[in-house]
Amino acid sequence: MFGGRLASEHFDGKESTMIVLQNVRKSFGDLEVLKDISITIQDHEIYGIIGQSGAGKSTLLRCINGLEDYQSGKIEINGTIVDQKNKQQLRLIQKNMGMIFQNFNLLSRLDVYDNVALPMKFWGIKTKTPEAEKKIHDLIELVGLEDKIHANPRELSGGQKQRVAIARALVLDPEILLCDEATSALDPGITKEILSLLQKINKEKGITIIVVTHQMEVVKQICEKVAFIKGGSVLAEGKPEELFVRPTKDIKVFLQEESGLLPDKGVNIQLFFTDKSSDPVITMMARELNIDFSICWGKLEDFRSNVFGSLVINVKEEDKEAVTKYLDHQSVTWEVLNA
Ligand SMILES: Nc1ncnc2c1ncn2[C@@H]1O[C@H](COP(=O)(O)OP(=O)(O)OP(=O)(O)O)[C@@H](O)[C@H]1O
Ligand SMILES: [Mg+2]
């Protein structure tokens, strides 16, 4: 039999937490690359790890799949500790994790079909059985490359190559898919298509996906949760809409975003809208309180098809109390910027 799933073999239905990192530290010589990382990734989640070049993202991923050792702390996959000393267990853990990369890593002498079949061969699984052939065909169909099944990687576009890599990463029925900058070499349109494919795989197969990226767009489009890492530490973790609509200073620097120059007279108030706050709060407020205000800055952003936004308004000092009282009773959150 091929495609044995670690979870169904050992942990069937036991828990919904799939990957736990606790106080993980990792150094290369004197250079500490991961500093006390603790994150939890739920079963079936699409989890993003975002940060600048050199932040430690790839190293973190390589520790999760046991390609790199870590010095202290604990990494657990479905209750099994990732431990490089336990080679047999590590192999099972690695079999349960597919991985895709920025540069696709396809074998150029093999066609699409044989590239997808490769992990089976590596694991000594027969590829000529009807069962195996169906699996390979189904995966090539899933990624939309039926018409390229015997093409050579040289004849494929970047997006198509990544589709082959995705099919290959799924051929052993992993529960987890690790993506290291999987869309960084692709243009924005193709990136969207690949991300939609990952979303489809997550939904249809229930696969937990970890997405390492330096692109905010990737996180916004598909991640349910994200950890922002800098210098080997997790600076913030949460829903992307929480982190990016209401960013901390570090995240603002990462996004290279400023709310611009704000007036130094009056009171600047930043409002945060979610998809649930659909009332035209600002114009209603102006009418009800009979006040004037100026709009200083605003943005709307799309997170997994939900729109979130924020707006900075400037009101007169004497209106501040009435305005904040009014906003307290509305479905928006707000804060005074220049209190
Ligand atoms: N095998 C290694 N030996 C020594 N230092 C390493 C090794 N691999 C990574 N590093 C160092 O660890 C730090 C983190 O590297 P890592 O590749 O994890 O960053 P990253 O966030 O993935 O960056 P990028 O976005 O550029 O891919 C860097 O300072 C890097 O130079
Ligand atoms: Mg990297």
C-alpha cells in the first residue's frame, strides 16, 4: 500500500492541533537564527510565515520537516517529536510532509508524469499498478495539466512547473504541505492562480499548509493565520486582517507603510472597519452630531475575499467627546492617534 497517512496510522481523530513549536532555538555556529519560537498550527489551517530576507523563515520550515536540527525547545507533529536522532520516525514525518520551493526543483530529464511519480519510486512504491497510475493521473488533473502530462519541464511556464511540483508534493498523501516562497518567481496573475490551487487543495483534501513568504499579498489571499518573524523571533501572530489593518510599528516598517503626515491641529481618529461594519458610520455621525470633519488617510484591503479597512479622520477638539461617545456605540473600533 502506498500513501499511508501518519495520522490515520497513529493518531486518528485524536486532536485538532497539528504542529506545535515550543521555545525553539536554532543556531548556525555563533549565529542564533531562531530565537525562542513558539507557534501552534491547527489541523487543516493555511498558516503563513512572513518576514524579510534572512529572518529565518526557511530555517524554521527546515526544522519543522527535520532537514535541520534545532538546539533546544520542541517541535511536535501530531504529538510526535521531530528529532533528528530518531531516523526512522523522522522518515515517517517527512513522508507526511510535501514541500514546494521557489525554483520548483523538477528533474529536467523526466516528463511531467515521471516527475510526479518520483517520490513513489523513492519510497519503493510500485508505480505501474492501476492504483498508482490513477493516483498520478488524478493529481495531474487536479493541478490542471492533463494536456501536458508527457511534456518536459523545459516546455513549461513557471506557473505550470509549480503545478507539477505541487502534484509531486501530494503523491504520497501528506497531511501537511510546506511552501517556501512558492510564488516568488511568478508574476502576480500566475501567483493568484497558484494560491487558488493551494486553497482548493486545502479545502478538498483537508491538507494543512504552511506558506513561507515575504509577500504580504500571499498572506492576504490565503492565510487564516500568520506569524510575522524578524531576526529569528515571532513579533506578532494572528489573523492577517488583524495584523495588517492594525499593524504594529515593526509590521508598518515591513510593509513600508505610513499613514502620511497628519494634521497637528484638532484630533486625529483612526477607525477600523471589518466586513461586518457596513453602516456608513462617518456620514451618519456627521449628520447626527452636526459636525464637520476631514478625511486624512484611508485604505481598504481584501483578505480571503473579505474587505477590511481603516480611515483616519480629523475632528475639532471641541467635538472630540461627542465623536468618541458616538463611535463607542457603532460597529467600528477606533483609536485617537494624537491624544
Ligand atoms: N546552512 C547555514 N549555515 C549558516 N548560516 C545559515 C545557514 N542557513 C541559513 N543561515 C543564516 O540564517 C539566517 C536565516 O536564513 P533563512 O534562509 O532561514 O532566512 P529566510 O527568512 O528564509 O530568508 P529569505 O527570505 O532570503 O529566503 C541568515 O542569516 C542566513 O545567512
Ligand atoms: Mg528563505
